[in-house]
Amino acid sequence: MMKLLCVLLFASICSLASTKSEYRCTIGSANITKKWIDMDSACIKNLTAQIKMEVEASLTYLAMAAHFARDSQNRPGFSKFFFENASEEREHAIKIIEYLLMRGQLVNGINDILEFPLIKMSPVQEEWATGLDALNHALTLESNVTRSIRSIILACENPSNINANDYHLVDYLSGEFLEEQYKGERDLAGKISTLGRMIVNNGPLGEFLFDKKLLNGEV
Ligand SMILES: *[C@@H]1O[C@H](CO)[C@@H](O)[C@H](O)[C@H]1NC(C)=O
Ligand SMILES: *[C@@H]1O[C@H](CO)[C@@H](O)[C@H](O)[C@H]1NC(C)=O
Ligand SMILES: *[C@@H]1O[C@H](CO)[C@@H](O)[C@H](O)[C@H]1NC(C)=O
Ligand SMILES: CC(=O)N[C@H]1CO[C@H](CO)[C@@H](O)[C@@H]1O
Ligand SMILES: [Fe+2]
């Protein structure tokens, strides 16, 4: 009888976790006060929308990288460049997720805050006529991202609302994100300028040469 009681008691707080006969305790989580969590909900919505934008940017760069790596294109410089940018965009999504976690968000799991089905994203563009087209597309994409980050700053720095004067976040977005945006946009603009002139002077050979330079980080 006593033995049965013990087993029942144990079973009530622990459950069989795996076939390896490990026991995982299911004691409720600690009771932490929510008073320290002070982000404004509109500001959080803005940030989560930005996570989606960064993931989509990453997918666009993946599509560009794959396109230029096809046997029919064979532009290893463009492909390498866009694969690197895809990784950078993924890093941006991770940075925002980590920021939200630092501020006590994502308590009920990622879907609680993402509020979007990543899987149901519409198909991305998968063909670009020339390298110049892809670079121009990238610059438009980045200027859209910049505008979006500036709109978040506006939404999160409302001085009349104590919960929305989020200067820590605004500083992070300005110092880390906008800094990278403006440098990235200048970099793309410079590449578009160089490639454009190489094509004017050398025709199709211009893109071939530019790709070689891109591969070696010389342009
Ligand atoms: C959390 O609070 C509830 C209700 O007051 C209590 O039943 C539970 O044991 C507490 N959990 C912990 C881990 O302190
Ligand atoms: C940039 O934003 C405009 C306006 O929202 C949109 O029409 C366009 O498709 C976007 N371009 C890219 C490359 O994201
Ligand atoms: C793309 O990646 C290159 C190489 O890592 C980097 O120099 C450039 O700033 C990136 N551009 C964007 C828009 O992410
Ligand atoms: C990126 C994003 O979602 N920006 C939105 C932030 O919130 C304001 C309103 O508070 C919207 O106008 C922005 O579009
Ligand atoms: Fe980004």
C-alpha cells in the first residue's frame, strides 16, 4: 500500500520522458514577477514584424546565391557574396529574437510572439537577368529595411508614454542596425557603379570580370 502511494506520488510530479527510461520532472516553473517586463505592445509588434522582414531578406539572398551558382549562370563571386548576405540577414533575425528574450518576451514560446506562419510565406523570386539586376534588387530591399527600422524607432521612442520611450532599444536599432544598413547600402551602390561602368566599357565581359573580383573580395 505504502509502496503504491510512493509510486503514485512520484508519477504525479514526474513523467516518463523517453525510451531510455529517464524521468523528467514536471514541477511548475518558478513564480517570477512580471513587473520588470516593460516593453510597449505596439513596439513589440513592430519588432516581431521586423524578424519576419529579416528572414524574408535572408531567403531573397539565398535565392540570389542559388541562382548565380547554377551551371547555366556560373558566377561564383555573386553566389558567394549573396550567400554571405543571407547569413547576415539570418543573424539580424537572431539579434532581434535575442533582444526580445533579454527583455523578458517570448515567455510562451516563439509562436506566441511571432504571430506569423513562416512556412506560409509566398514564393520568392528565383531568376535575375543579370548580376546588375540582382544588385539593384538588393539595394531596393535594403532601403526598404532601413525605412522599416526607422519606423520602429518612431513607434518605440514616444516620450509621452513611459512604456514607449524605449531609448535602450532605439539606441540599439540606431547604433547596430542602421549603422549596418547605411554601410551595406553604400557598399551596394558602389558595386552597382563599378559594375555599370565595366559593362559600358567591356560589354558582357564586364560582368565576368566583376564576378572574378567579387570572388576575391577585390571590388
Ligand atoms: C507558484 O505559485 C503557485 C500559486 O501561488 C503555487 O501553487 C506554486 O507552488 C508556485 N510555484 C513555485 C515553483 O514556487
Ligand atoms: C520595397 O517596398 C516597396 C513599397 O512597399 C515594394 O513595392 C517593393 O516591392 C519593395 N521592394 C523590395 C525589393 O523589397
Ligand atoms: C553583404 O555581404 C558582404 C560580405 O560579407 C558585406 O560586405 C556587405 O556589407 C553585405 N551587404 C549587405 C547589404 O548585407
Ligand atoms: C516594421 C513595422 O511593423 N512598422 C510599424 C510600426 O508601428 C507603426 C505604428 O505604430 C506602423 O506605422 C509601422 O508600419
Ligand atoms: Fe538585415
